[in-house]
Amino acid sequence: MTDEEQNIVYWQQMREGNKQALFDLYNNTYFHLVRFGLKITADDELVKDSVTQLFFQLWDQHARLNPVMQVRSYLFTSLRRMLLNKLEYYSKTDEAISRLSGEDFVEELPYEEIIIRVQQNEEQRKKLYLAIEQLTPKQKELIRLMFFEGLTYEQVAATTTQSIKTAYNTIYEAIKILRKALK
């Protein structure tokens, strides 16, 4: 039996609720997925975390998954989407942090100063990411729409089919949580 045929068997067993099949599929494809992910980004920790997260999501949705004949291709596509979404999110987060800090890097800085600023930006990004993780899914969605996609309160309310006042209050509470977490 080829690896792909074995993957199809594991996939079907996983869909039926067999946890061991999930682990077997993970072990059978992990190396290939990591190698594929490293072609998208050089951040090996991000790739490894994303592969693991992909399998957590598969297990969470195992009862709703469809039969797949090209399991490895399905996993590659899912991983690629996940990585691209995370990279886009990190890029927008970095832009938001630089806008909040109001720093222009127009002047040329000494090498040590650049390293310090990069480390500070990384720390700020991690703090912001951890702070955002404290929000409810609805708050995360509204913050994303408002600050990362640039929508107005009216547009956010229309997009999420809720009142403007509810959107305003939800965003206000989310900002309070973020400010508290970032202090």
C-alpha cells in the first residue's frame, strides 16, 4: 500500500472518530508538511505550530469532513492557506504597531539601535497577539473589521448584522481589554 493510499485510509478512519488514525496521519505527513511550509516562510516555529494547529482543526471538524482522495494535496492546500492568513495577519499587526508608535525610520540608525527596535517591535507584536487572544470571537471579528480592514462603525454593524450601538459597545469593551493587557 502506498503512502497516499494509507493516508486515505487514515483520513476515513479519522472522519469516523478514530484518534489513532489522526496521529498516524500526522506522523505520516508531518515531515512533508513542514518542508512544504518552509517554502512559504522561513519561520520554522510558525510552520511547525501551523502544522499542529491544522491537525487540531481537522480533529475538531472530523465529523464534518468530506472524503478526500488526495489527502496530502488537501493538507498542503490547507497549510498554505493557514500560513498565508497568519503572515497577512502579522503584517497588518506590524503595520498597526508602527502606526501606533508613530515612528518613521527615515533617518539612518546605528546597527545596535535597529536591533533594539526590532526586538521591541517583536515584543509589542507578541503582547498585542496575546492581548487579542483574550478577546471573545465576536470582539476579535469587530476589531479586525474596524482596525485592520478600516471599516466605520456603520459598515461594521452592517457587515455583522447588528446595531451600530452594539458594534460600538463591543469594540469599546475590546479596546478596554486590549489597553489593560498592553500596559
